[in-house]
Amino acid sequence: MTRLLGAGGGALVLPCQRLASSQAFVKACRHSLGWGLNPEALIAADLASGTLIELARNTPLHVPLYWQFIRLAAPTLASLTAAIQQVTRA
């Protein structure tokens, strides 16, 4: 993002907020708390309506994704976790 925002290679230190859910993060962006990096599927309707806009149009930013879940759900999600691990190792 430093390159996209034109910080010229120097340290770019911006205020930071932490929100507990993806939906809360999108809601904060809708209410102009700041800018965010969101999955397109989560904000497609907002992009279509103009509620949210792309800051760097047609510039995909690929980031690593991590599979996270609460330990109490581990037995229930065991087969899904195994499938995700198998696909990501391929």
C-alpha cells in the first residue's frame, strides 16, 4: 500500500484500529472510519452502489490468507480443515 499511496519508500505510519469481525470492519469503512482492504465478495454490493469505492482501481493486492477457528469448533470443522490443508499444499 505504501507504493500505491505514494509514500516514496519512507516509513508510512498510520493510525490503526482493531475490529473483531469482517462485517464490523466493512461497517466501519461504510461510516468513514478509514480505508480498508476487504474481500470483493464481502463488499460487492457496496462497490456496485457506490457506498464504497476502490482506492487503487484495477490493482489487485494479493495477501496470504490464514485458516482460523475457535478450538471448541475443531472437532466439527476437522474434515473442512483437512480439505483446506490438502488444497493449499497442492
